[in-house]
Amino acid sequence: MGAATAQLFVSEGARVLVTDMNDEKGHAVADELGDFGDFLHVDVSRETDIAEAVSRATSHWGRLDVMFNNAGFGGARGPVESISEDDFDITVDVLLKGVFFGMKHAAPVMKAQESGAIISTASVAGLQAGESPHLYTATKAAVIHLTKSVALELGQQGIRVNAICPGVVATPLAHGPLNEDRRKKFRDRFGRYQPIGRVGEPDDIANAALFLASDDSTFITGTAMVVDGGANAGRPWHRQSELMTGQGPIKLYRPEGR
């Protein structure tokens, strides 16, 4: 999702600082962006790394218009009693603390500009439990409420703060190493459960991020934009019982004389 977002932003005229812990992949994305891209190794669990990223962007380009907090992984898995303190800490560090640090260090730059957009990747898991591991669910819920809280603080300074809640998206994080057979099986398996009969693609999330970063959304802040093909709305029509989908006459109790 990050690569697709970077490419879309550059196509719209933005300059993008790509950050990642994987130097090879990060450099590859930045190289595709040409003169409009740069790369910096960042571990979002380290506040100094995020501070350096903000400094790099502002020193290169003079301002920071958009901060996209998008780092993620699946985090700790398994029954609640099996999760170690170390696994708890790294999950919270990446999925929540990293988002907080991104907001913290973007805020003073954007306050000085009196403008800016902070966008963070949450998840539909933060809205509805039961589809993702415990700590992933908890941290994504926290990101949604952190977004709302910080939006209330920064709105007076012309800074908008929003979150995106993706559903099932076909990324390597979701379906493993990229190969066409595995991608097809993933899409076939999960697409059938969507009201819109496909899984999400990275471009779907990139388009949402572009909208939230643009002047088309200047009256939108403190929101969690759901981009999930309708999955969070409920069970698709074709999977509902005949009680819902069957057609027949309405039967009403009518007292005599009415």
C-alpha cells in the first residue's frame, strides 16, 4: 500500500520521502519515483528515526504537507495467555507508538505552516473484533481514537487528522510472498465474502489517502474512512438466509373491523 500511495502522490505532483526498515525495497520504490522521491531507513518504533525523517523532508523540500503513518505488520498472534511481554511490546511499538511519533513530529512543522494532513492506516479490525489477532485489533482501535483526539487539538491550526480503515487488501503482508498463483487463491477465497465481490487492491487505499491529503477533503477531520468493499456493513446479500432474501406477501395481524 505504501508503494502504491507514493507512486500516486508523485503522479499528482508531490515529492515523497519513502521510509522503511527494508533498505532494498525502500530504495527500489524511491528509485521508481525519480527526482520526486527519496529514501530513508526508518524504524518507526524509534522516535529519533521519525524525527530524522521529518527533518529530512523539510530540509529537502522546505515543508511537510502530508504525513502518512503506514508502517505495519500482523503483530503477536495466538491465545491471550500465550503472548509474551516482548511480543506485546513490539506490536504496540510498531502499530501504535510509531503512529503517535509520526503525529508528534509532524505537528510542529504543520503548525508553523498553518496547514497539513496527517493520515494513519488503521483497520476495520479496529472497528469490529473477531477477524484479527488480539493486539492488532487493540492497536488499530487505539489508532482510530488517537486520530480523533489529535484532530480535536490540531484543527484550529489548519491541520486535518484522519485514519483509513482497510479491509482485506491483496498485499504481501496479507497473502505472503508475491506469486500469481497465491494472489489468485487469496482473491478467490476472500473476494466471495465481500458485498463488492473482490478484495481490495493497494490502489484502493492509495486513492483514499490521496483524497484525504487533497483540497477535496478540507472539511474532513477526525474520521476513520472505511475502505473495505462493504465487508464491515454486514453479510453480503447472496450469503444471507431465505428469511432475508425470500419474497412473499406481508402478513399482518389485523383486529376485526379494521
